Amino acid sequence: MLTLRRQYTVVRPQYSEDTFAEDHEKVSRLHKTPLDHVKEYSTCNSKRAKNVALSLLPIIGWMRIYRIREWLLGDVVSGISTGLVAIMQGLAFSLLASLPPSYGLFTAFFPVLTYFFLGTSRHISVGSFPVLSLMVGAVVTRLVPEDGPSANITAFENLTLDEKRVVVASSLTFLMGIFQLAMGLLQVGFIVVYLSDTLVSGFTTAAAVHILVSQLKFVLGLEVPGISGPLSIIYTLEKNFVQISSTNICDLVMSIIIMVVVFIVKELNDRYKARLPVPIPIEVVMTIIACGVSYGFNFEERFGVEIVGKMVSGYESPIAPSVEVFQEGAVEAFPIAIVGFAVAFSVAKVYSIKHDYTIDGNQELIAFGVSNMFGATFRSFAASTALSRSAVQESSGGRTQIAGLISALMAMIVTLALGFLLEPLPRSVLGALVIVNLKGMLMQFREIPYLWKRDKTECVVWLGTCISAIFLGLDLGLAVGLGIELLTVVFRTQFPRCSVLGNISGTDLYRDRKDYVDLYEPQGVKIFRIPSPIFFANIDFFKDKLIEAVGFNPLRVLRKRNKALRKIRALLQNRDVDSTEKGLEDLFPHMTSESHTNEMNLPSDLKDLPLKICWRSAELPSNISVPRVDIHSLILDFSAVSFLDISALKGLKTMLKEFIHVDVDVYIASCDPYIQEKLHSCMFFDEEIQTSMFFPTIHDTMLHVLEKHNGVDKGLVYKPTHEKRKENLPDYELSGKLKVNQYRRCLPSSSPFFGSHEPPAPSGDSVQGFKVVAERWCERLWINKNTRAHL
């Protein structure tokens, strides 16, 4: 069914870039130099000071618009719900960091305090994140292994195993905060854009696999030392399966029950979230029940169940980070900082879009950097956010970070007053809670078939990141995944899909000729689209694709033509008439003053040759072969070219000249003004490559080409008028060998050499009659003596 579409008509002159510049004055803009930017950044006034204060303390902005009556109750309810989840997750995730559970409560308290003042997101819940906890735990177990000597670090003197691990975790977290703060101050928050959603998905899925394997020892009640480094997951599985016969049945049964119940209730929360005022805090309920059962039946002594044990009561004095740990863990701290920020920023962006407010990536880096540094001095470990915990805070009515502050206060209450109640909690329960919360990340495996069907390159990034992170470790896996992702970008720009365009009939639109049926392609014209930036790595690829599109190599054609000219010179010098049978009737007289030094690669040198060949229609002698050039105009569509580097500029100039030297007119359409300015500044233009080659659109270029070749009406390559007139010219034969025909085939009818008179006809078909006519034409065309003798 045809749809009636609105039509429009635009009447305007046909433009080239030169004529467009003549008709439309361009505004002259002064571009700021780096020094100008430094001066502007260093300028201080009251307005700038106010903006800086609002930027560094976002709390001022949202506190001024806080609606106490409408928002306070929701923040309180949300804070209580989030606090319960944060406490349970803090206890569970501290096991991933190879730390005593009580230190997870520190991470749920101290970082939240500083983020309350410095963070720009109003909905994320700051605290422990399983992936970061696992990455921190890898460094902790490397420097302080359970079954071997600790690293030679001065700060470890006279400390217990747990105290050494706390020093490592807090120092690594402090260094992570330094990296984040430095990136925020240097305004490099854009770095997160290099971590695509596909890469983050593959990475977090691999982290979920690591977390699952690391928690098996708690669920099964086995004593398996922590292992870090490449292939650590395989070694950990090996140690678990070697001891599988020693599984603690009580731990296993309790873990299965916890996981089943929590999983079912979470599914119900998701299904009926519209009807529930707040999600059911099933983790808290099951933790309380498990504590009571464990304490009442004395699981520790009767069944050998490992429990949380002594909880730290109150807060300890701040400690200074260890510089030696900085040196040992710097390589791991940087990816931890990147991953922590990337996860938090992606979650914050989701909620900022949903609730219509802005977040600042650089300020988020500063906020998390300060929060991690502040928390590390009080023995907390790496903080970011967790999607599940943030979802609870947002869905339960939280509007601002007041909800986060209340959740931190709840963690403080547990630490100061209620911590002892958690001492009989079996660690297998915490392990089960960790595993059941991995559902969202493990379900990301479903993305593989989706990506494979829609974008195989993205699927390769996902699989490469996930597999490398699983087997090489999270830090190396992230580096490998980032490398794969950048390689895909390089390959997409280095080997893009070039295309030859045609005109959609009746429009000024041009599309790939392979994709449409009713395309109009004028004879002798090629439109080549370049769909990516041109730089040093892909200029040769574009040249090869262009040669493939036009069907000939201009440099090879030029060399063949120059070889042919050598042979023609020899024929003229030797006056070998017999060898030129069917050979020279397409040569027309022309004197030239061109001077070239390179015989093969430069334009054909005709300075000592009285005849210039019309290569497209010439019938050369049988012993002379020149590749055919079927086009007279080449249009390059630069609409998708965003930049050119110096190497590409040189290569482009050489390529254009090669086509010009074989009599192909080259035009560039839709070139970005910035690129044109760069071409001028780099001295791109000369006698052969001129600004008149540039046109604002493909259609302007096509109109110019067709007008130049008299094909505007028919859309065909122009056929010279003399092609029609040649029918009246007689054919003569010289000694039965040389067929001389159409004396002025290559000259237009308006040539000043002929005027409007037809050539005189000879009195007969004799050789003498032909010579008379030839002599008259030679005099009229000023052909030199050697040529007359040859004829």
C-alpha cells in the first residue's frame, strides 16, 4: 500500500565550495589556545567560586530543593530497608575480601558519610561490591597467604594473620582512592566510556564465576586456602573436589535451604514489587533465624560448623596506609579503581535518567576517591555500589542520600551495640547469601546468543573478556578485554565497509548500489563513499578499495601509457607505415609544452611528440596494449570522514594525482570544514589539486559533472559532436595498408582549427587525392614537417 508523503521543492544555485564561499560569508572565529584555557581556568571571581563550591559539594544543590513533607518519610523507610541489606552484604562480601566479617560493617558506614556530601547521585547505595571485594581478596591472599609466609613488609611486624590482612586491604583501598581522586581532579572521568556495556557484562559474569567458586568452601564446610593469579579458579576447584568427601553436611543442608528460600522470596519481590510497599528483607530474616538456630543447637561444637566468631565492638583508631603495600599492589589497585567507578557510574546514570537530574563523572571520581581514602583509614575495604542494594534504596521510596545516611547509621548501631548477636552466625549462611545474590550476574550468560545474532564483534568482546577474566584473573582479564575491545575499534576504522553509490531516481539521494534496485548510475562516473576517518593505518586500504571500485589501477595505466608512447615515438621516427595498420587514426595533432622527468610514473610526456592520443577511443596497433579507463569522473563522498592525519593526507594527495594523470576528474563531496582548513594549512593544494574539486553535496558534484560532459538531460556521458559528423567523412587507404579515417575525431566541432567548414573532399579515391587532402589539413592544423611526411 502506497503512502502519500509530503513533497518539497528546493530551488537554489548549483554550488561548489568556492562558489558557496563567494555567496555566503563565513563567520571568522577565534579559537582559544591552550594558554587561553589555562587563564580562564585560573581566573577567580565570585561567580566562579560559587560554581566550584556547588560542584565540589553537590549536597548544597539538592538540599536547597529538599521537600521535607514529601520526601523525608520515604528516605527514612528506604534507609532502614537498605541498611538491613547493606549489613548482610557487608558481612558476606567481607569473606570475598578474605577479611573478618565485622570489617564489612565498616565499609557500610565510613564511605557513605563522605559520599553523602560529595556524591552527585541521589539514589545509589555506597558500600561493598562483590567484584571489588574479590579483587581485593586476591591481593590479600597473595601478600598474606593462609598456608605460607607473608610478604616482607615492615608494617606486618607483631601482627596476627587477620590484622595483616586488614592492613593490606585498607592500604590497597587507600591507593585505589588516590587513583580515583587523581583522575577526578585531572578531569578524566571520560575514561569510563572505554568500558562498554558488553565488556562490563562479560567482566562481571566472569567475576560471578570466581565468586561462586570462592564460596564453595564455605557452603561445603571445607578448609581451602585462598589462591590468586592466573588459573587460580582451576586450582581452587581442584582443592575443593579433592576434599569433597569431607563436606560438612550441616553446612551444606543449611546453605541449600537458605539459597532456596531466599531465591523464591526474591522472585516474589520482583513479581509483586508494584504491590509491595517495600521488598521483603529476606536476607535479614534468614540471617536472624540462622543465628538463633545456630546458637540454640550449638552448631559450632556439635557439627563443627565455622561461625563468624568474635565481632569487633566499636571503632578502632585510624591507621596510616603502608607504602610497601602500595608498591606491591599498585598494579591491582588501578583496575580496582576503574571497575569500582565504572560500576557505580553506570548504576548512577540509570537512576539519574529515570529521575531527571544530572550527574558529573569527574565529581563522582572525586567523591569515591575521598570516600575510599577516608574509609581506608578506619580499616574498611574497597567501596562502590551494588545494583541490588541500590534497587532496594530506590524502589522503597528513597529520594536523596539521606536514605544512605540512615543506612550507615544502622550499620553503626550494629557495630556498636548489636554485633555480638551475629557471632553464632554460620559462615556457610553468608556464603549462601553471596551465591544467591549472583543470580543477576550469572544470568548475563543469556546475552551470548543475543549478541551473536545481532553483532558478532560485540559477542567476541564479551566472550574474550569473560574467558580471559575467568582463567587469567580479574585484573589481567580486564586488561585483555579492554585490549580486545580497542582492537575491534581499530579493525572497524581500519577496515570499514566502503561502497559505490548510485542516485535514487527522481531524488537527490545517493545510496549503496548493492542495496537498491532503482538506482541511476551515469556512465563514466563513479561515486565512492568512505565511511570512517582516514589515518595512517587505513589509507592503503582505502586506496585498494578505490582501485577495486573503479576497476583499474591508475598508476599501472599511466605506466602502460608511457610505454605505449615510447613505441609510438619509435614508429614515428622510423616512419614504419606497415606496422601501424589500424593504429594511428585516433591520434590527433596537439602541441604541448609539458616537461616531466619521470618517464613511467608521471603524466605522459608529449613534448617531442606531435600527436596526442585520445586514450578512451584510440585503436592502437596490435603490439601496443593499454588498460582501458571507462570513467571520466570520480566523486569521493567525505561525509563520514571526521579527520585526516598527515600520513593520510600525503597518501590521499598521491592517490588523487594518480587519477588526474590518467585524465580522470576527481571531486570531493561533503568534506567537513575542519578538514578543509587542515588541507589549506598543510599545503595540500597545488596546480593539479585545486579547491574547485570540492563540492558541498554529492548532488552538486553530479550536476557539475553531467554539465561538463553535456549529460544533464540524458544522464549519459557526453558524446562529442564530431562523432555525428564523422559519418560524412570518406575513408581512404594508403597503399592498401594504413586506413586513415575521421581526420578530426578527437576535436570538437567548435575547434578553432576548423571553424564551421567541412573538410574538402578529394577528387577521387587515389592515393594522390588523399595526399592533397592530407596536405591541406596539415597546413590548417599546423602539423610539422615530419608529420606531413609520415602521412
